[in-house]
Amino acid sequence: QVQLVVSGGGLVQPGGSLRLSCAASCRIFSFYNMGWYRQATGKQRELVANITSGSSTNYAESVKGRFTISRDNAKKMVYLQMNSLKPEDTAVYYCNAKHTVTGTDYWGQGTQVTVSS
């Protein structure tokens, strides 16, 4: 079992920055690939970025160059640094952990990110 606790959402003006954090409680953090997903009102949940246990990263085209995902295996944390935020980034953001062997998914609670002037 993995529990994920998300923090860092909020209201920001266009062009601003936010950092999301996700704390994982699990025995061996390196057994999990980690990701951030988002779901805007009326839309399906979509992948924002993910990072493997070896720290290889992948980003949605819409956030490339603006968002950075990172992980700290010692602290069992994953982060999403979001810069140059746009109104279309407004969504509920979710942290995800996927076991590298079983493929089992775990989800944290969502955090609202609102980009508006």
C-alpha cells in the first residue's frame, strides 16, 4: 500500500509559478514510477509529467519547457515545479505512483490549481 499526500496548490496569476509536492508513504520508494496528472472541469484526466525510479522524465507537450518534475528518493517526495502558468493549466492536480513490477496505481488527493487574474 502507498499513501500519497499532496500539497502546494492555490490561486496564481498568469505567468506566475507554483510548486506541488507529493509525499509518499511506502517501504521502497524506488519501486515506483511517479507522475502528476490533472483534470480540468468537464475534461478527462491527463498526464502532465512522470518520472521513473531512475529519474527519466516525460512531459505532456502542453507543459514542456514550463514544468519540471523531480523526485527525492531519500525523502520519498516528488515535486512539480510549474512556471509561466497559463489559464489553461487550471485543473485539479493529482499525484500518482505506479509500481514498476505489478503496475498497480496509487493516487493522492487532488489539489486545485487556478490560474487567473
